Amino acid sequence: MNNKDKSEKKTNEEKNINNCNNNDSNESSDEEESIPYNSTLGGLTIHNIKSDPIPKEFNTKELEINLTNYNILNYSQINHIPYGFITHLILRQNKISDLTGIEQLKDTLVYLDLYENRLNSIESIKSLNNLKYLDLSFNNLRIIEPFFENFIQLESLYLISNKIIHINSNLEQLKGLKILELGSNRIRNIGIYLSNLINLEELYLGRNKITSLNLDSNLKKLKKLKILSLQANRLTIIECFSEKNEKKKNNNNEEEQTNLLPENLIELYLGQNAIIKIPKFINLTLLETLDLSMNRITTIPSDLSKTFLNLKDLWLNSNQINNWEDLKYLKTCKNLEALCIEHNPVSTNLNFMYKIRQLLPNLKQVDAEYF
């Protein structure tokens, strides 16, 4: 037998031994084994708490446990973790339906990621009052439960792709919240309860069933809001004025007009709705990005620049704009750098790209073409 054959035989024998060991391991009870995990403790990586105990010389207040995609069914499977140290716990992409026992982390946990599990209820986390980050996206939650008001230190809350129908009063006390993501739920009405989130900077409500954006929502009270997304809803007409203020506007009393949205807004996403005309928002002078793509808009208002003094990116692709004269109104938007206008009747002209560059020489991008 040559050296090559000996080497291959040895390798095969090693594989057989490993397979036997794996089979023995699988036959062991769950109680005898701990789930391995990656964690970081003061620069030390711990893979298994039984084989790599925490050294006494490490005096730290932070420990991150990452158990992404470990096929975990409930929290009891990981109760061997040293909960006295944990500040960050990542349990993404598992099959967790029961969190009983997680309350033991209430004194230290500030970051909890439960993205893509099988949670119908989260009653067990109600005592985690120190949380600053909470991701419950891609679960089976139907309501925003009453104990959410306990999370007064929460800064980021993600509830993407659940089955939530209403934005209720249980969010009102989260006045430290900066990011709220409620996309891909079943919400039909923004309601009035978001107006108390005075520190909110980013609000995402895309892919819901919202039919109206009006003054009743009191979004104008969110003075720190920088990003608002309402993409892929059912918006048709955006009511910028109440009936009372509309009458005053018709009487040339412009001072009585009421802002629909906070004046510090920088990015506004309204694409993939059924909006028929560009809304006449008031005092959005800081807005830089406006997404109105994939709607039913037919014209561009002549006073567009009065509303959006600092507009840099305008997305109007996939609408029904067919008049070249409308595009001339964009000349007054002195800061405009990027324009998406494809899939409109007006953009089908063979010389369109040449004409638009002549009309708006300051543009750096038209659709997918950069200059």
C-alpha cells in the first residue's frame, strides 16, 4: 500500500470515529449538554460556559451572547448562561415560543434581539425595564401589550412583520424612543398615540393598510422626527389642512394654516400608494428626500420649490406625468441633485435624457444614470 492509500485510509478512519462520537453525543440528554454560543466578555470570546468559564480576573459590566440560528425552542434551553453579566442577548432566527425564565436578566439586560421566532406573547419580558433596544420583528404578535409602558428607557423598538392592527396607548410612555419600526403589519390608522413620543427621530409605517394621513394623527408634535416612511400603504389624498383651515386659506389668511408634518423632517417616503397629486405641505424647508414613486400623480405643481426649499432627491418614477412643461417647474428647486422620473409618459421621448440635462444642468443623477 503506497503512502497516498495509507493517508486516505487514515482519513476515512478518522471520519468514522468522528461520526460515532457525534452519534453518541446526539443520544445524550439535553440536561447533560449546554448549547454552545459565541460571546464577548472584556475582549474574551466564550464558546461554551462549561468548558470556558468566566475568569475571575475579568471585572466587566458587559457581556454579549449571540445565539443566532441555533434551533432554540424555549428559553429554558439556555438557562445555563451566566445571567448576572449579560447586557446584550441575540436570539435571532430560532423557533422560540416561550421566554419563561428570561426575567432573571432584568437587572443587566439592555439589548434584546428576538427577530424571527415564533412568539405569540411576550409576557415574560415585562420586567426587563432596563431595555434600550428591543427587536420583536417577524413573530406572531397581534397587539402592543400594556406592559410596553414599562420600557421607559427604550430607544429602539422594532415590530416588523407581525399581525398588529392598532397603534394603541401602550406606547405613549416611551418618551425616550428614537426609532420605531412598525412596517409590514395590518395597521389601518395612525391614530393619536404617537404624538407623545417627543424624542422620536425615525418612524417606519411602510407596508400596512393606512388609508389617510391627516391632522388628527398630530405627527406635527414630533419635533425631532427626521425620517417618516409610509411606503406601500393605501394613501390616496393627503389632507394637509383641516376643513376649518382650508376655509381660512381660501380667505387669504395663510398664517392660520397648520402643519401636517414636523418641520424638521429630512426624509419622507410616500412611494407605492395611490396618491393623485403632490401634497402642499407647509414649512418642510429642511426636507432633502421626497419619495412619491409608484403613485398616480399626473402633474407637478408650479410652486413646488416654495414647499421644499432644500430638496435634493425627488423620486417621481412610475407615475402618470405626461407634460414636459411640468418638468420646467423643477428649475426653481436650486438644490435638486437626483431625479427619478422613468416609467412616466413624459420620459418615453427618445431625446428625454438630453432635454432633461439641458433643463436641469445641476443634476448629478437622473434615474440610474450619473453625471
